[in-house]
Amino acid sequence: MPILSETPFSRLFPTKDQSEKPGKTRHLLPSRADVPPADQWNLKKIFSSDAAWRREFAAWQARVPQYAGFKGKLGSIGSLEAFLRFDSEMDRASEKLLLYAYLKSAEDMANPTYQGMKGQISVALARAAQETSFARPEILAAPKTVWKERLASPKLKRWHRSLSELLRLKPHTLSGKEERVVALSAEMAQTPSKAFRLLTDADFTFGTVRDEKGTEKTLTHETFSLFLHSPNRTVRKSAFEQFYSVFDEHKNTLAALLEGSVRGDIFHAKARRYPSSLDAALFDENIPRQVYENLISGVRGALPALYRYYDIRRKKMKLSRIHFYDTYVPILSDIQFHHSWNEAVGLIGKALQPLGAEYVRTLQKGLTSGRWADRYENAGKQSGAFSYGGYDTLPYIMTNFKPDLIESVFTLAHEGGHSMHSWLSARKQSYEDYNYVIFLAEIASTFNEQLLAEYLIEHASDKRLRLWLINRQIDAVRATIFRQTMFSEFEEQIHAAAERGEALGVAPIRGMYRKLLETYFGPAFTLDEQLELECLRIPHFYRSFYVYKYATGMSAAIALARRVKRGGEAERLDYFKMLEGGCSAPPLELLRRAGVDMIQPTAVSEAMNYFDELVSRFEAEI
């Protein structure tokens, strides 16, 4: 499971640099039972109770053995239609089961009931995939004449796109026995990722750090980011060194886990006869290698503008040397924000007016009375933020909203972009064609962030606020395009090294990463030795070749946001063709319909020019 659709977690969109991490229990936070219903997502729209979920799960499991009845009978159009109909029903039912279990587990990661439910459905899906491993090879074994009949048959029209996509995968589909072996390896392949998360989230403790007021606070993954935003350099430096000292203590284990994940990627790429792991990852979403190469070459060409920004930052912060822990604190650090949830929703609505009244009205209702969102922290709740919805459910959003952080407003706009993409595609496409790929998803989310940033800059009440917002936007591009592209280069290099048969111990991995740090931060930047360990702490490296989509997504979003904002109804409708398109056409074709061609280097170039304009404007006005 599934046979013709995407992976079970394909609708889960975590915010960059925040994976599906278990949240540590935080003191002084309400228990889940004490959270008001209005602040929670409404999961009763999926299942009325846990008991209802268990009944549906048992019924679904009981139907899995029925797959065996189709084996050896998929040659005729009638039998193939019956199989595809059954598979769609099973896939659609499992989507709801997985979604409910995952969302309930995210509410309180310490709740064993929901962790158990999530484990049950995940294991059941893996085992169902083993039972259905015969299907793809058997369907693909038909000769060209039969395939021509299938694609022309009215009975199979509902699955035309899915069958065409399956045919595209034929060179990388194995025999029935081989497919079963690959399916059996799926659970095992998750071991490095699971071990990494348990080690870094459950076993690691980072001690405490005194903040700028002298108050001792616990250092965690989440508070590490807050400490890096401190205006007190001693606090930032102390948090940085203490945080990475823990990774240094476990560097050999972390390097082994990362190598295990990389070698798992290589195994699957070789098993399916791909030239490389990168080619396998790109082929899966039908993305030409040229898109990846355009991103890296375009961003590398713009590095002088980034170096210039670091030097501006150094000078304005009155530093003789700039370090990594100096790059997140706002240069203008005395700007205060406060937005209640409803105020944030209202602000986002104003910023998204170029998308039309119906889009704004739907999103605002979903974020308020529609109860799409789980709003605030509670004890044990998963950290970070994500959007996760299904064809038959609301497009749910998890946040840990903080009224005093403007980033919470941007995160809400970001996840709202994902959710509206899901909402629109589910209403315009069939179940088989609604599940858009992540390459497109990261465009819809950062598009909303882009409109919000430009709205805030245009409506800033004074010069200092405007400069703060421009600085924030510079850092957003830096974090999403430059940083994620560096990560992408690292992924490409570490996989290529392993494919050449090279060892991937701590020293080679750190050395590889050090060279990239030197390239991306420039000759005038002081690189602390601890920063080399950053490559051992990024959760997304266990979802191979994922991070480049953040960078391409923002590049395309900048181009599209400018096009829609400066254009008229035609440009808005072009963008909606992508939002409503699901996976009804290849992702690059849907994007071309929206107005951007990622095969060409122009989108990345426009984003890099935008960054240069922001830096120049900031330098001139500050």
C-alpha cells in the first residue's frame, strides 16, 4: 500500500529545519486535557472516537487478504478495473486511519495510546505493501498493445494518469519476487531515522543556559533557536558551544546513523536500476536533474551578495569577527510584536488579498470556527509546525503559536498555504489525482509567506520597523534558499562519495561539510569548529533529497508572488491552475501553467536578484 498513489506520509509538510520531532514535556504548560476545545483541531471530523478508529482499522485489516485474490488476474481490463477500484478504496480508507493516529500522537507525544495507534497503522501499511508487491510487476508485464487498449478504455479513465505514471516507472520496477524483497526491507530502512530521532530528542540533554536577564533556562532543540536570537552575544555563544558539545560527544554514533541512511538510499536506487540516489529521488517526482543543477549554480553565482550581507551585519553589530551564532539575532533587536491568534488570522487575510476573497474567506474560517488548527503548546505536544490533511478530511495544521513572536504569524501563513493547496486540489480533482508532490507544496506555502512579508514592509509604521522587516526577509531568503541549497549540495556529495565506495566516518563527513561552509559563508566569516557537526543534526537528511524543494519552492514562490501581485485576474487564475491541479499533470507542467518554468534558470536568478535588491535597500537605509 499504496499501489499507484504517493507514500502514506506524502501529505505531511513539516516546516523547514523542523522534522516530526517528539516534543519534550515542558513545565508550566497545560496538560492536553486542559486545552480549550476552541484552541484544538476538530479530529472528530475524521473519527468520532478512538473506538470508531479501532473498528475501522480492524475492518480495513480484514480486507487486506483480499488482495491475494487478484494475483495472476490483472491482464484483462475488467479485472484490472476491479483491482484498481479496490486499491483506491483501501488507500483512501488507510489515509484517514493514518491521519487520525498521527495527529492524535502529535497532541501529546508521551501518550502511549496514540503512539501505539500510529505504530499499528504504520506497521499494517508496510505489511499490506508486502502483500500487494505482486501488482506493479504484473500490471507492467502486459505488452504495448494491451497498454494501448488500457489507456484508451473508458472503464479505466479514472486511473489514466496513474497508469501512465506507472508505465513511466516500468524501467525501475522489478519482478514480483524482487518487489516483495524490497517491500520487506521498508521497515528495516527506517531504523537509522528512528534511532536518530530517539537519540537526539529523547536521550540527549543539553543542560541549562543563563539568558540575558541571568535567568537559568533549559537548553533544548526548540530553545536553542531562541538563544541564538538573544541580543546578548555571551548568551548566544554559550548556547552554541553547549548545544554542539553534546553532538560532539556522540559524533561517531551520529555519523554511523547518517551513513546507514545514505547506504539505504543507495541500496534502493541500485535495486531499481537508477544511475544514482539523486536520480532515483528526482525521478520519483518527475523532476529533471537540470532543475537541481540550476538551483546550485544559480545560488553559487549569487554568493557575493550573501558575503556582502554578512559584512553589513558584522559592521552594524560592531563586531570585529562574525560567527554563526551572530547570524540569527535581528540587527535591530528592540522591535516588539504582539498578535493574538485572531489578529494574526486577520493580518494574514489582508496580506493574501491578491489571491481573492474566496481564498481568504475559506482560510480564515478554517483557522477560526472551522477548527483546522491546533494552536498552542501543551505538555508533551510535538514541537514545530506542520500541515497534514487528506482527501476526506480537513487540511489540518499543527502550530505552537506564540503571540509575541512574529515568526508564529509567518509559520501560520506558511502552513495555511499548504492547507489551502490541499483543500483546493481535493475539491477539483478525483482521489486518484489530488495528491500533489512536495516539489509543488513548498511553493504554495512560501508564496503566502512572500505576500505577508511584502505587505508588512509596505505598511510598516516607521523606518525602524521597515528596516527590521527587510532584515527579516533577507534572513528568510538566506535560510530557505542559500542554506537549503548548501544542504542539498551536501546530500549530493555524501551520496556520491558512498556510491564511489568511499568510507563515511566522522572525519570525511566533517571535511566535506567544512568545505561547503567555507564556500557558503565566505572568506571573511569565522567558522567555529563545532559548526562542522551541524551536518549530523539535520533531521531532513534522513528524508533524502528533500531540502532542495524548500529552495526551489521559495525561488518559484518569489517569481509567482510578484507575477500575481503585479498582474491581474489572468495571473491569479494561472496560479490557481497549479493549486487546483493536484497531480493531474507533471509538476513542472503545472508550474509552467502557473507562469514559471523551472527548467530554465530564470526563477532562481530572479530570486537571487530579489535578495541582492533587499541587501542593497537595507544597506542604503540603515
